[in-house]
Amino acid sequence: MILGRKRRLGRKVEDISVGEKLKLTEKIEDKDLLLYLGLTNDSNPLYIQHDYASQTAYEKPVVPVIMLTGIITSAVSKYLPGPGSHIVAQQLTFPKAVYHYSTIDFLFEIVRVDQTENSVDISVQATNEDEEIVIYGQVTVIPPKTEELLTSQTMENF
């Protein structure tokens, strides 16, 4: 519950099918980078200093890959399968750097549903404005599942 309200959970494993897709677009803004860097206390000059980055093979500041991973986690938590989901494994590759102010298109697709294990595998692919692949891989997700406990109904009476 958030502030006394029950929150709607995402879809359960039995309501998910192989082939389902989700597309979303994210623009990397300064405010997002500053929040990330403030939360993690990560002061890598490659992420924030234009003069330093200009002397590297990247030529300009790059977006930390863990921040991009956070966008993937957020999409799982919000949409596919949705609230109550939890990533338990990930295999992600970042073949090209993502730069500040980039617009990234993400494509998520359900590639496996295992009702016995209550898990789904989701392929992830992200491309930049030049349609170059900047992320690809897969995450294994446990969709929301509520346990029916004997006390669950009893406690609601209090």
C-alpha cells in the first residue's frame, strides 16, 4: 500500500503470452544524469566532464550503463508485466555508447513464459537516433504473485 491505498499489481504469469511487445522512447536529459550521479556519488569524469571526455575515444560524455539498466527495470516495473514484478537475472550488452541528450527507442518482447516457475524472459533491444543498436539482451522476470494466506482475509477485518 502507498499512503493507505492498495496499488494495482501487474499481470500474473498466466495472463502473459510469448510475442507480446512493448515499445517506449526515452530522452536522456541533464536532470536524469544529475539525479543518478547524486544518488550514486559516481563522479567518473567520463560521465560529466566535457573537457575530459573530449580526450577519450568517446569524444563526449557518455551515459552510465547502470542508468540505462534502470530504464529497463522501470519499464518492467511499470508496464511489462507491471507493478509487483522483479528482475532476477539479466544479460545485457552495450555495444555502442549512449551520449547525453540522446533519444533511445526500447523494444521489449516476451520470449518465454514458464507458469510452473512463475517467470518470463523478456528480450530487450534499444536503438539510438541513428538506428544503431546500443543495448541488447534479456531479462528474466518474476511477475507479481500474491500468496493466499489464511490470515490475509482475516487481517482485512481489522
